[in-house]
Amino acid sequence: MVKIETLTKSFGAHTVFENVTLEFPRGRMSVIMGPSGCGKSTFLRCINFLEMFDSGRIAIGDLSVGWNHGEADRLPLDKKSALQKMRLKTGMVFQSFNLFPHLTALENVTLAPIQVKQMPAREAVDLGRTILSRVGLVDKADAYPSRLSGGQQQRVAIARSLAMQPEVMLYDEPTSALDPRLVDEVFNVMRELDNEGMTQLLVTHHVRFARDVSDRVLIFESGRAEWHPSSAIGETGFPSSGCPGISLQA
């Protein structure tokens, strides 16, 4: 579903990762872990082009786009068009909820389909209520973010991404800002999406959830990415001593 080829990203003289080649399966939850600052979030942001990588290629479904060093700032129109189409294939959920405080939960969910996809308002409202029901918040449709708990706000953020009907959901530590008692609210939604066959890529530090939802974990460290069995991931989020990776990136 998501294929990464020789992806390289730098910030000035600092190389975040280099020549990363990976595939993420369709309809599965893929978990990404590693120490803070190792490039996990940057990697996720490159997949939906919030960050422009230096070189490499990304494919999502039947679309792909790539470039070499120095070309990111002068892409031809055909690549820019492909890039925009690929952005619409992904939904992104961040650490902070980023909801519009002056809009209700339903209005936050329906804004993008109406403004970006030009969906008729009545159709968007019906879709929005359906999706809020999926995340267990249809009764909060008319509530403003300030009246919602952190877990509820993050579920609205997930619903907002789902409203664009993406093929892939990307999560950048979506529970890191939550009270521990609210974390399961968000993870339960992700479990339901997993059961429905949604392709999901999750950056997290929650080892127990990683073990529960996936049989392998992608570990980022020192500019490299390597798959490890989830059963081999210790409580610190790192592979147990002496456990080799199961699929080394090229």
C-alpha cells in the first residue's frame, strides 16, 4: 500500500535518515518506534509531503512521485499534480488536536470535505455524523472543543481525517498529550479501524499497544530503520539485547 524507496532527508548538515527503503502492507496497522529525535515524525511527515524529502520515491496505492537531490524546490507540474493527489490519499493525526476552537465537532469534521472536495453541505453533514458515530461521538456533534476532553478532541481529529476518505491514516504520537486515563479512548478507535481493514501507520512510545496490534515494529535509530518482532520490544521501546532485525532497510 505504501512503498518507500531510497528516501533521504536532511536538515542542513544533519542527515535525519538516508536511503530508507520500506513497504507497509495494505489493511494493516504498522507501528514505528525509536528514541526522541531519531526521525520518526519527520519520516511520517514526508509520506504526506508536509516535509519535502531530499531524494527518493514514495508510492501510495497506484500513485507515486519521486525526485533526486536538489529537485524538490523545482518540481515540474506533473509531479506537483501527483503530489497533491497523493496528499488526498492520506489522513494525518498529530500530537496536538489542532481543532478550530470556534467550530463545533461536526463543523470541524465537515470543513475540509466542503472546502477541499467541494462536497455539498448536506452530504458533508450526513458523512460527518456517520464518522462521528464511528468514533463514538455523534452525541457531541454540536459541542465545541473546549467542552470536550482531550481524548474526545483527539477522536474528533481522527474523524476529521476520516471525513476526507483517505486510503492511509498516519498518526504522529496521537496520545502523547493525553491523560493516561484517556489513551484507550483513542487506541480503541484505531483498533476498530484496524478491524475494518484501514491501512494505518502509527508513531508511538506505547509498547503494550504496539505489541497488541502488530506482530512487528519498525525501529528508527541513528538514521536507519529496521523491522523487529513486536514480541522482542522491551518496555523501553527498544529491541531486547541480542535480537536481530527481521528485515533490514536497503
